Amino acid sequence: MAEEKELIILSVGGSVLAPDAIDVAFMQLFRTFLQSWISKGKRFAIVCGGGRVCRTYQQALAEMGVKDPVALDLLGISATHLNAKLLQLALGDLGSPDIVTDYTTKPKLTKPVLVCGGWKPGWSTDYDAVYLAHQLGSKQVINITNVDAIYDQDPRKEKNAKPFRELRWKAYLEMVGTTWKPGMNVPFDPKAAELAQRHAITVKIIGKNLAMLDACLSSKTFSGTTLF
């Protein structure tokens, strides 16, 4: 019997794939990185966020008087599908034949990389990644985002802000609350945090640094935050 290949669940922020314009250089490096680890026997399930595109469209809709959170979430979900489709096509034969946009049934892993977008209103793609991890039997999600760790203060405003290397879910939820709002910009969606806490899933927060992702996959010390 062939040895079961380890499955890595990644939640990749839209701000990583397309911070302003699409980051073609990063996506090319990311594709090469995935190829390297696939050759070592890994498989990946990647859930793509909406990022700037999501928030731009949601803001425009809100300015036109549409305040319904479900409508805003559905618009944001469409942005995640666009980013996921971009990644899926960029991966070529490595990627799943279609992007996953419905998690009602357990997705089939027919290719080395399963590419996923957002699913339902009321939560983010972070939630989808945790849900997928539980569905596929994984106890870890690696979150690649535009911040390199979770800090005790906003590092963009406070130069003395200190990163947490480890943080328990209870403490994290006390920091960010438990309410989800469309377009919410936090290191990790509070609804996803509650789900991860419920299923004892660890989440590693790292920045847009493939060296740190390499360290995570190699079980080495990395610069970032482990939520557990």
C-alpha cells in the first residue's frame, strides 16, 4: 500500500496574493515552493482570501447604501473565488481541476494542491480553512497573511509593540472579541478561532515570507505566532 502523503492546510490572505495589484513575483515563487514540497511527499489544501479586492467592492456597495451584511459577505466571497481561480490556473497540472466553493461534502484530493475559495456568509476564509482542516482530519492550519505575527499592540502605530510567539485561543478571543463583520481586518477571524478552539486545531500565523513557511513545514523554529 502506498504511503499516505501529509496534507498541509494553508489559509492564504488575499492581501498576500494581490495587495494592490496581483503580486506575480510572489505567486511564481509560491508555485515553485509548492512544487518543491510536493516532490518531498506533501499535499496542500489552500483556501484563498479576498483581501483588497474584497474590501474595495464591499466599500463601494456600502457607499451605495447597501448595508446588509449577507450581501456584503456574498460580494466578498466572490472576490475569494477570483483569487482562488487565479491561483488554480497558475498552478497548472498541480492544482485541482476546479476550485472548491462548497464544503457541504468532503472535497476529493485528486491533485497535489486542492484550491479553495470562500463558502458561506457569516465567516471568513479563515473559518473555511479551519472547517476544511477538521473535515480532512488535519490538526493544523498555517495562515499566510500580511502581518508577520500577532502583537500586543498595533505595530503600525506603536513601535514598541511586542509579538506573541504563542497565544492560547481564550486570550486571543479576549483581544479581538467573538463577532464577525464583513471585511473585518484582524489577524485571524474570531469565528474561525472559536471553531479551532472547539476542535483543538493549532493555527500558525506567519507573514508573506516563504522562508517561514519552509520552517513550519520542516518543524523548525519560525518567526510568527502559534495559536492553540
